[in-house]
Amino acid sequence: MEKSDHTYLAIHQWAEEDRPREKLLLKGKASLSDAELIGILLGSGTKTLSAVDLAKQILSTVHNDLHALAKLSVTDLIRFKGIGEAKAITIVSALELGRRRKESEPRKTLRITSSSDAYEYMKPELTDLPHEEFWIIMLRRNNAIIGKEQISVGGVSGTAVDPKVIFKKALDVMASGLILIHNHPSGNAQPSEADKKLTRKVKSAGEMLDIPVYDHLIFTDHTYFSFSDESIMP
């Protein structure tokens, strides 16, 4: 149905097949746009915007990127006219459920055979974070995954890492190898000089303890940088 740019129509005035709830029932959930799905969550709009138009307005501020939307807090969302605390909590809760669903999917990767395996393995922990976190993946001799451990949590631009903490975790589980991984909330996957220095320091300590460090991944929501793939592991 065509809707004039100058005339506001409430959703109940739309043709039935264009209303989000009815459209979902008639055509299935995959037929709905992101704005329509969020519109269903909102339930209502404002005096001048339908729920779907309000959803479009919110999405436009994050360039229609659901990963960016997931990083918004309740405080961020209630700044939009027409979004109260209850609606903001609904949006945040729905996006968190989506993240947890991804996290609860059966792990297909029981061994790390490439940098992409490590990246996929860490997605549930590092996707959509507004701050930096540093993790290690601990491996057996056949590259089977023992587990992963958070080493430190920092701010937007960095996190402090103590190699002693890294290797205590590794020794506790008798790990035979490690992969270092931390995220860059900025989305820039390129390593900083501090990242390179830390990699050299940890790898050197690992050589003394006979626990090799195979790689260091810099994680962003859409891509990653592998020290090993780029042949810059010390």
C-alpha cells in the first residue's frame, strides 16, 4: 500500500496485509523487514509516527546495522521520542535473546584448525561489546579445545593484560597451546603497537613454559585480524 510522505496513517489504517502482525501471520516471519519486526516489539508509535516509522527512525541512527543497535542501552533508546523505559527494555531484551540463541547453538568447532575457527568460537563472548575484553583459547596437543577464559576487561580503547594470569589459567588445565584474542570496539581490526608488544611478551613467556602461543586474533563484529595469517607472529 502506498503511504503519502505528507499524510500520517496509523498502522490500523493500513491495508491488512501491510500491517506487521498480520503480514507475519499471512506471509511468515521472513517476509518482515527489520523495522517491521521492531515495530511489533514497540506495539505503538507516537502521534505523528507509526510503530514501524519509529523503528525506521531508530534504525537510521545506527545505519540500519542490527549489531550497532544491539550495543544501545536502555538509556540510549529512551532518548528517542516515543520510546519509554518499557519499550526500550523490550528492544534490549529481544536483542539479548538473539545473542544468547547464537551462543547456545551447538558448537561445530571442537578443534581449532584455522583463524576463522577461533573467530567463530569467540563470537558469543565478544560480539556487540562496547568495551575491550582479552580472552585466551586453551588447546590440547591435537588442537582440540579445552576451553576459553576471560583474562581482563577494559575500557573503550584498551585493557591491561598480565601474562602471569594467562599462564596460570593455562597451567591449571595443562594446556599445550594458546590462542590470544581481544576485541576492538571501534571496528578497526588493525593491531596497535601495544598489541604487537604484548604478543611478543606473551609468546616469549610461553616458550619458556613450553606452552606455545599459536596466534593472536583482533576481533571486531564483522571481521578479524590474525597475527599468524599475516605472518607477524614473533
